[in-house]
Amino acid sequence: MPTPDSIVRQGRRRHEVTLSGLTFLGVTLLIMVFAIHTDTNTLYIAFGLMLGGLIASGVLSAVLLHHVTVKRIITDHIVVGEPAAIQYVITNHKRRWPCFAVRIAEIKSSAALAQVPEGFCLHIGPGQSATVTSRLLASNRGIIRLDSIRVTCSFPFGFLNRAIHLHVPEQLVVYPRIGILDRRLSLHYRQATESGTMTANVRGGNDEFYGLREYRAGDNIHSIHWRSSARTQQLMIREMAANAPPQAIIVLNLRNARDIVNPDERADAVERAIELAASLICRGLLENFAVALVIAGAEPPNDLPPPLRPQMGREIRASLLRRLAVIDMDQIAPSPSPAATLAAPNRLAGRAEWIVVTLRRSDPFRDLLPPSPAANFTLLPLDDPDAGTWLRFPTDKSDRVKG
């Protein structure tokens, strides 16, 4: 999601002395002292050259960063442990002077940022642009806020850094880790796909017969039901209905997280439950399910819409994963009356697959299901002996964060 151009000259600018610059400055002062005490012309010339080098390093680095713009380009979301590309477009608006040795880095402003993006551009010609690509890596789900960009130039000698800090606030969502379901859960989804297709309760489509009605001006004459028309002496139209996709409603039950006394165990269990729910959502959409999500124990932020009926598509996946990403561990609390506080999604038909992800098998969850006794549901408690095999990630989390 690109941001507007950020003009470098509007940022806070300053000169910074590098380690090599400190060494060079120390040698310069030492030569100055020797030149004064010995009154040697050669030492005066050497002192003048070295002082000129320091001045040239500061002046040239400031000139090269003049009339330069920077634009940050990032995606609107990333996944925990998955490296994502972040780009910086640097444009040199000077007519004659090129830019050399421009370094860009994000000033770390979020604890969820495991690796601070940084990049280097060797040369940008007058009136030209260059794109620097770096890597963004998050260690925790949630909202990452990128606050400032640091632009530096140490050309030509590296004694002084011309540093400018740009305040360019932006944020992106970090989705929880998405794993690969084991064979049993994958087959459960696939079997439900084969037997769960149902007829929608709305008109339109060409799949199954819906009913008959009187002919209206503009109706397709190929849809006229001639047998009924002959019997009633009035033109009748055959209406068809489309098949609705199978539906899966993921119920994430976090209401009893406070019952886990150890904070580390509680945080680990909640994260595992969120990752399992995210993986079930992605798998369901991959298997052409219409998916909805109900979360018990964590109130959604005000900027998120209420739960909708089961739907399909990339926008629904992004909305559901964002709902999981912004769950605040400190705000998880038992719901006093789940039936009143949870807006369970409406279903197109009664044959929906309800998948309940809960922390422990003893946690109550029946009040989160529809009252119909024929409702199909699968319980996935994290204290199940096989819970460790339900999800598989390509690499371990620690390895993914280390990169």
C-alpha cells in the first residue's frame, strides 16, 4: 500500500560522526598539535588537507541529499515469521548532481518487528529514481506501526554521516501463522465438500428447480413451463435456484483462558488456538467453503464489522484473518451471556459444519452452537493427545523468526 511522497528536506537533519571519522579527527588534531609545536610546513599542509577532507565530507553529503524524495511501498498485511518485501523508491530531483551511497533504514517502533528493514543504493543519476528492496519480518501477530525512515549519506570519505529522519507513519496487519492441516482434518473438509452442497433459498441460477410463477414482461421465453401454462390457461415461468456452497463456521472459544494459571502456558495456548482457527479458515476457503468466524471471549475492535453470514472470497479471508490478528491477550475475559453478546452468522441452510476450537475439552461450548439438535459440529480441544499433530509448519517458529 503506497504512501504519498515523503520529501527529505522536510525531515529532521543532522550530521553524525562515524567511528572512522572520530579516528580521522583524532589524527587531525594530533597533527595540528605537532605542527604548532614544531612549526613544520609539511605538518601544516597535512593538517590543512585533512581538515579539508572533513569539511568536504560534511558539505558533499548534505548536497547529495538535497532535493531527494522517498516513497515507502508495503503490502497491507504480512504473516508471522514469513518475510515480506518492502520497497523504497528514491528519486533524485537535482538537475546536475547525482546521489551516491544513500542508505535507508526503518527506525524500529514496534516490538513485533523481528528484523528492521534497511537497504543501500550506490548511485542515483540526476532526475532518476532507484528502488531499494528490503525484508520485513514480524515475530508476533497484531498491528505493526512503522513510524520513521532514516536516510543517511556518508559520501565521499565516510567520516561524517548526513542523517535525516522522516516521520512517515504507516501500519500493517500481521496475520497469525497459517499451517498445514493434518490428513484427518483435511479429509473431513473434503468429505463435507462432497456431501454438503445445498440449494440456496434465493431465486436465480440454473442448477435446481425453485418454483413456478406467472409470466412477466421481459422474461425469457425459454423458461416458459408449457404444461402448467396449458393447464392454467396462463403463461407460467419456471424459476431455478443456484446451489449454495457448503458452509463452515469456525467457533474460537477463548472464554476460559483465565483458568490457565501460568501466563506463559496461557499465552501459548491462545496463540495455538488462533493459529488453528486461521488455518481452518484458509483451508475451508481453499476447499470452496463459505466460511464465517465466531470468537467467544474477545470483543472485536470498533473498526471491524460485525460477523456476517458465511461467505467466500479473498476479501472475506482478509477480514477473518484480521479479526484473529487483532485479538488482545489482555482483553480476553469470560462473556457473561454469549447468546446475547455473540452475533452468530446467519446460514443459508441448516447443513453447516460447525468447528469449535477450544483450549480444553472441559470448557463449555454448547451455548455457542445453534439450538438445532441436527447441527453438525467438530470439537477440537487443544488438550487432546493428538493436538500437536493437527498443524504442521514448514519450519520451526524460532527458525522462521531468525530468518
